[in-house]
Amino acid sequence: MDAQEYKRKRKRKGSLVMNKDVYGILGDLTAEILLEIIAECMDDYLYVIDLQNNKMEISQSALDRFMISETHVRNVKQEIMSVVYKEDRTMFAKHMQAVMDGKEKVHDIHYRWLDKNGLPVWVNCRGVVIDDEDGKPGYLVGCLNETGNQRRADNVTGLLGGMEFCAYLRSQKKPVTTGFLMHIGIDDFATVNETHGSNYGDCVLKSVADCMKECLSGNQRLYHLVADQYVIVDLDSTSMDDAIQLKKKIGEKIDEFIISEKYEVVFSASAGVIDVSTVAEGYEECRKKFEFSLKKAKRMGKNNIYFYRQEDYEKFQRNGRIISALRNSIANGCEGFEVYYQPIVDCVSGRVIGAEALMRYTMVTEEGKEWLSPVEFIPLLEKSGLIIPAGRFVLNEAAKMCREIQQYIPEFSVNVNISCYQIEHGKIADKILTAVRDNGLTPNRICIEMTESGFIDMTPVFCKFRKVLEENGIQFVIDDFGTGYSNLHCISDMNPGYVKMDKDFTAKAMSCERDYELFKKIIEMVHSIGIHICVEGIEKEDWHLKMKELQADYLQGYFFGKPCEKKKFMEEFVCNPHNNGVW
């Protein structure tokens, strides 16, 4: 196929209308070669730029879409610069100059053109340079593709997106050793959308982006990742103080925007910062760390900045592994979970009258089995919602154990700890009643323990739960009394079977005369409203004797016995003929 035939076919398709002057300049043979090159990139808008004469031919379709006056452009520098979005002109001019100087033989950049309405549209401009006979850049031939959301660039903020962020990091020819990545998220952005609508939310996203742009130096780049999240890349900074100052400037600009809007919305932004050298670990690991850093900043409260710490991240990862192990264990019939029991004794007689059921867990890892402290795994059970099936396991095991021990100690009762999460989401009241019924227990033989901080809000759900317990004769026990905010009025309203004095409070009372007098007065006041007291943390015999003097009702602590598995508890505190459950 000769050049003329090729030209006729392209004209019929209407994709590119070539001016005769171009063929006059190039000659038919060169035009044929040129069009063959163009044919390889027929995505959207085709162009040919005469670099030496400052002329251009572009598809008619581009004329219909963008703010271009004609397909045959006689002054490329002037015409194209006018259609390029103002914030991208410097970058575009710099790259084109490199092409004209022969420093770049391939043209491939992302930037914005203005459409017929003057709105920015993200495009990918690709092309190749064809040299003249003297080896100088003669023509730039290529195509222009609209990228839009496919490249994760958006027209709301006017910023490049996540893919461009990744590409920029990967494009660094040398390993980056200085600088930082700042992951920024708008605090409570969901509330802005819910209150004012998504259109106003877009306005906030654009305004925050503009605020950040104003704070950037020439060596810093800003990208819009998803929704209300942005990332600033600084490859030159040698001090994290620069990140602190940048965050401060951004906060001040956001405050100015809020004031200009007459406080229509009030919000802030939090930031997580990681050292840019993390990029060397691979983008995926880098992404995990800067996402972790932002989450950490938000957990610290609004308008905070958090600097990545390896030990925090390792704890975060460990928590993830533990949650995964807990989930697997529960899926396999609560494998790895055990219930331990610690005796509760009558202060006067020294007889075992009950026990507290305590959850224990052994995690299976690749290295073997690892015993976990309740302080570590119970908060993760609650965080993940797994406390519901795990708590049901403990409740059922404790009820079975109580039924067995009542053959030896008829007045024996068992205390089971529950959390607010179980009340709010787990229908725990029904589970308690079922456990009592299935095991043939008298309702008051099951005591439900909660820390006083657990019900401080007195929510309707909690009040309903408390009413169900009371109506069915199930005892309610306030645990760790003295560490929270409850008062005698609150205790009276709860009408507990008894309260348990926190073990740390007990230890202080046993070592300080002033604390002892306070301890004594609290016991007197609780007794004054007809409620019994169990003192935790009894570790020595003389402590036991002092509690008798103070007329405590029940005692618990290492002096009487440490938490142990069911078999050992039965042997030492129930079936032992020498001990017979008496101190």
C-alpha cells in the first residue's frame, strides 16, 4: 500500500484529517512511514507535531472535545499551552523542551487538558520522536487518550491518583534514602457527606487539596488516593521536623477554609508519616505501613500526627495474627480455649463458697504453642466480635462445672465475666438463662460479673439486660470496684449481689495507713446500703485477718489459691478430704 492509498483510507474512517502542507513538507515516502507509526497508537486523538516549524495536525475529534481552535495548528507552543490546565503547564513545557532538545525520544506524560466547558480532563499523551537527516528532532508522532478514573485521577481535586503515586515511586532511578511519605485523612469526613450531601463533600475534598497545594514546596508532590485520603511525597527532606511544620501549615490552611465557609462545617485532618526509605521494601509493604500510620494517628484523636514506629507496627501485625488464630480456634470448637477457676471463700468461716471462671487461651503457631495472657487476647476478642462465641463457651463450661461441684458444696456458685459488647450484640441474657436451665441450676448460683466502667453509660440495652437478670434471680456482681466512676447511688440502683474490691486497692490498703482507713470507710458505706463486699487480692494470712476485722463478706486471692484448670480445682478445693475447702 502506497502513501496515497493509506491517506485515502484514513480519510474515509475520519480519524485523522491531514493537511496537504504536511505531505508537502514530509514527502510521500516519509508520510507513509509516519502514518504507519501513527497506526500503532489509534486509541483516541492522533497528532503529528512538526518540532522545527512549530506546527501540528490533530484529529477532528479532539477539536470537538477540547478548547482547540482548529486541527491544523500553526503555533503549537501558544495553542497547546492555552489548552493545558494551568497547574500542569510548567511540567508540560519542561518535558516538551527536553523533547525539542533531543534529550527525550519518547513522550509519555499524564496531565490535564481543558474541555469545551473549561473543565480539566486527565489525558495520557504518548508519542515518539522522529529525527531528521541531521539527527535532530523533526517530528513528534502519537496519540492522546483520556484516562479519567481508569488512571485513578479525578476531576474533583485535580490531583493524580494512586497509580501515578506508585509509578512515581517506582520511577526513581536511585534508591531513595531521604524524605518522607505523609498519609493524610480528613477526620469525620463521612459526617460531612451525611450532613451536607456528596456535592458539598466534593467541595471539601477540592478545598482540602487546594489547602495542601498551597503548603507544598517545589520538591513535594501531592496525590489523591481514595475518598478523603491523600499522600504527600517528599524525597529531599532530611528531618522529620519538616513533616511537623508541613502538617501545621496544612492545619492552618484548613482552619482558614472553615472560617471562610462561616463554620458551615468544622473538621480537621490527621496524618501518618513514614520514612521514604520504606519504599525499598516494596510498594505493598510501603502501602501497609503508611495506611497503618494514618490509622494510628486517627486513634490518637483528631488533628494528630503519628510518626511510624517499628515496634508499634510489629504489635499491630502480632494482633492480626492472634485474631486470625482466635478465629480458627473458635471455628474448630473453641480449640485452645480453657476455663480456669479461682476460689472465692467466706471471710468468717474460710470455706470455699464459689469460684470465678476465667478464660485462658493457648495459640498454635508455626513454632509451636504459645500461652497468651488474658490482658493481650481478651481485648482482641472484643475488638473482633469473637468474644460472643468465646464468652458462650466459658459460660457453658462454668455452668457444667457448677452443677458438678454442687454435689459436694450445695451452696457453691460460679462467677462469669461478661463485656458490654456481649450485652449489645450477643443476646447474652438469653444465653445465661439457657445455661441455667440446661444444667438444672438454681438461678442465683450463676453470678454475672462486670467491671464498673462497663456500665457507666447506663444505656437502655444495659438497663434491659440488668432487668432480665433481676427478674430471673440471677446475681449481678460489680467487679474492680474502686477503679472506675461508680458511686453509692449508682450501686444502689444496680442492686448487685455484692461488689468486688479491686486487688490494687487492697494492696495499697495493706501497705498504707491512710489507704487502709479509706478502705475501711468504703466497706462501711457499702454495708450501710445493704450490699456485701468481696475483697480481691488477698495474698497473705495477716491480710486475711485484717479483712475479718473489717467484716468483709467474701475473699479472693493467691493466699487461697491461684486460678487453675477444673481438674486441679476439684482436687484441691472440693474433693480433698484434708482441706475440705476450709482455711
